Amino acid sequence: MPKVEKHKRENDILLGFLERPALKWLAAHMPAWVKPDTLTSLGIFASILIFISYSLTNISDNFLWLASLGFILNWFGDSLDGTLARYRKIERPRYGFLIDHFVDAISATLIFIGLGISPYVNFSVALIALVGYLLLSIMVYLITYVTNVFQITNLKIGPTEIRVVAILANTAMFIVGNPTFSLPYFGETSFYTLIVGVLACLMIIYFVVNTSIQAHRLMLLDEKRLERKLAKQKLVENQQQEIQ
């Protein structure tokens, strides 16, 4: 299997034309005392801030602005740590890969649970969305392991786009409030619960479809490799028989 440090990164996001130049500029102007691990820690702190902010929206919806600040800080820390390491040529590929995705899992858990605790999204639906997100993460990591291609985005949507959507949703929740309506079989449901529920379904469907496609593709590749191996073995056997 390919080594982690040899994998190819694919990051074709919608906002890449804005994000990539911004990250390069920030990395070039970052003070020397700021290390990649410093930025990773900032990302974790930001996730905790988002969790606390969503929880506190039970007291006041003004905390939605603090949650949005948390998403900005999370982007700054999570997106810049790897860029800074590559800019300074101090990469630690295996350590970085492990810590980065370990932190992503913790951040996603905190954010979705925070949403579930808030008055805007049903807790069970938030947990289903968390499961969908983690399934997609597992899919990406396993595909990276077997293909040596680390595909950060899915359908041109990556962590940056998700953060932008979250900030826009926070703004809408603050301005519009928490509209509710009645659904068959589900009863009284908030608009944001419905949105998160739809996103959860889409993530799980995409996980099933893409995993099936990748599995079928890899099965065909392995079968061709096996056919070549058997053909080579048969050729060697025939040559040995001719010699005898």
C-alpha cells in the first residue's frame, strides 16, 4: 500500500480561487512564533467556541454571531496549519495526516452536538447528520489508503464551503428566527431541522453511491491485475515445460 507522505492531494473547491492565494499570503506573513501546531490548537479552540455558542443560543440568539466567529477562527487554524508547514518546509506527513483528521472528527462532533443542543435543530437529526459527515470522512480516508489520492472535496464542496454555509445559516437564524411547520409523521418541525435532515440524507446517499462506484472500480482493477499475474505464471510454466 502507498505511504501517507506519498499521496496526491486533490482540493478542487468552489472557493479555491479565493482561498489558495489568501492562505499563501497568510503563510508568508505569519510571525515566526506561530507554528503549525499553534494553528491546529486554534482550530480546536474554535470548535469548542462554536459548541458553547450554539448551546448558549438557548439563552440568547446573539450567540449565533459568536458561533460565526468560531467558524472563521476554525477556518484560519484548520486551513492554514498545513499551508504554513509546507511553506516553511517543515512538513510531518504522517503526524500531520493523523492529527489533522483526528481534529476534524472532534470538531465535527462538537459542532453537530452543539447544533442539536440549540433550539434550532432537533438533537436526533443533528446526530444523524454527524453520522453522515463521519461516514464521508471514513470514505475519504479509506480511498486515500487504497488509491494514494487524498480527495479533500466532494462535488467541489469542501470544509471551506461548509463553513461559509454555516455562517450564512447563522445569519439567517438570527434575522428570521426559528420558523416551524407541521410535517406528516414528524409533527412540528423547525425549518433548520428540515435543512439539516436533508443534508444528512444527501451525505449518506452520496457515501453509499460513491463507495459502491469506488469499490466496483477497484474490483475491476484487482481482477485485471490478477489476470496478468495468472497469465505471467502460466507463461513461466509453459517455458519450463519447453525446457524440460
